[in-house]
Amino acid sequence: MPKTAANRKALARNEIGSPLMGRLSAVLVATGDMVEKDTPVFVIEAMKMETTITAPYESTIKAVHLQAGELVGQGDLVIELE
């Protein structure tokens, strides 16, 4: 049985988590990037469908916690904003 990593959950307003369980297929930003509201920041693939996650407000990317190809659970922290 494959092991799933236990990732930290997104709890704060400045943290963007995965809305569903799946594979992180693309991270579209890097630490230090400035993003506007609704800028795509990462893509989750689940059941052969892709969901693009966007920035909730204008900010700078403080940290990228997970990389493309990793399995994520619902609520797992992916991006942290300033």
C-alpha cells in the first residue's frame, strides 16, 4: 500500500491549500513572485480533471511548500503569501 505524506494544512488567511485530493501537476509561481488577485498559482489533477487554483488577493509569494508531482490531500498547504 503506497504511503501518503502528511503535509501541513493551510490554516491562515495567507496560506493557499489544495481544495481537493490529487496530484499537484504544476506550480506556476516561485518564491518572490508578485501575483495579482485571481492569478493562477498551481494546478491539481484528480480523476483526469485539472483544477487551477488562483491567488485570493494581490501579494508576493513568500514560500512554495510542495512541488509538482507530489500527492496532496484536501487542505494541504501549497503556497504561502506575504
